Amino acid sequence: MPFGSSPVNVPGMDYVEHRDFTLRFEVTCTFPSNYDGEDDGYEWAAAFTPIAAELVQAAAAVIRRHSGWSVRAGNRGRPSEDEVTLVVERALPAPSAG
């Protein structure tokens, strides 16, 4: 079983497999040694907020373009300015009897 995967199998319930995929952005700002402005103290980070929102929307749009896949927001208890979880689901059709 691949790392980050965990099957869940309970009698009488659908069999579910789970796999994590992480796309992580580490956002930084480098200040010159003689910098004396107002963007320090993480003021510069606010400029990334609309970019982050656009990235999340773009990822969800790509997933929705593929038949059989759905996406919804998830929550792991972290502030949305620190982390966004997208729950991506694939539902396979039930096998036909016969």
C-alpha cells in the first residue's frame, strides 16, 4: 500500500480507499540589507491572499472538468489563510449483476 494511503473496509458499508496528495506553497519575501519600509512584519504576505484564492479555484476547476471526479472543501481545523483542504472524490459505478 503506498505511503499516505489507508483503506477503510467495514462490513455492510462501501469499501473506501484514501490517498493524500500535497501541493505545498512556501511563500517568502527577501528584504535587502538596507530595507527600511513598511512591508516587514509579514505585511507583504497579504498580497498573496488573492493569489492563493485563485490557485484553489483553479485546482477545483481542473478536477471538475474530469468526468467521474468531484471536489469539495474540507476542513482540518486550520485557518484558511494557512491551509486549504480540497476533498477530491471518485465514485465508481456499481458493478452490474449478472
